[in-house]
Amino acid sequence: MKYRIVHESTHRIRIRMFEPRITAKQEEILLYAFSAIRSVRKVTVFRDTAGVAFDYDGEREEILSRLDAFQYENVIRMAPPAHGHIQLEEVKARKLDPALKRKMRMRILAETVADAVLPLPVQLGYHAWQMITLRDI
């Protein structure tokens, strides 16, 4: 992987990759691959700036050697099956995609306006129809 060290302090390294952005899939792969290292305490991925920060206990050279050897394809082959259980801490630590956040906000706004404007019988019918069809966001 090609990268440059942007900032470094005691037991923390922040790098920036030579890519314009990091995709959601790449973010998951990075988190999975580097969280598995025993000396790494925390991995933070900055998708918009293609940056990654590592908080670690141990040797700096270990992190840098893993970064030099890192390839997305190799990690995908090692990854556990997708139907594995997700820990609660992992769910809390994940951030929502900004596009999904925007879509959810618009959906909530539309629901609120519909509930404020439509008469009660129409509201009840509308919500019953939503529950029956169980549409996704």
C-alpha cells in the first residue's frame, strides 16, 4: 500500500493513502485487518480524506511493516464469513454513511409532514400499508 505519514506522536500514527477517497468496503477491510494486530488498540478510518490513524502499544516498525505489505485482496480471502455475529461494541463504533443519513433525514421529514397534514383515518391507513409492505429506507 502506498501512503505517507501525516502525523506521528508517541503510540499514534496517522497516515494518508494516495487515493482520493476510501470506500465503505475498503474501510471495513482496513478496520478488520489492523484491529486484528495485538499491539493496535484502536484504528480510525477517515473516508473522505483517505486517512487512517492507529493507536498502538508496541513497536512503530511493526505497524509500518504491516502497512507496507498490506493488500486489500489478501484480507478479503482471510475474512470470516459475512453471516458471523457482530459484537455490540462494533455496531456502536460504526458510523453511518453520509448519503444514508441524508436519505433517512428526508424520509423522517416526509413522514412528519404527512402526519401533520393528513387526517387521522388516512394516516392510519398509510401506516398500516407501510407495515404490511415493510419497505426499506
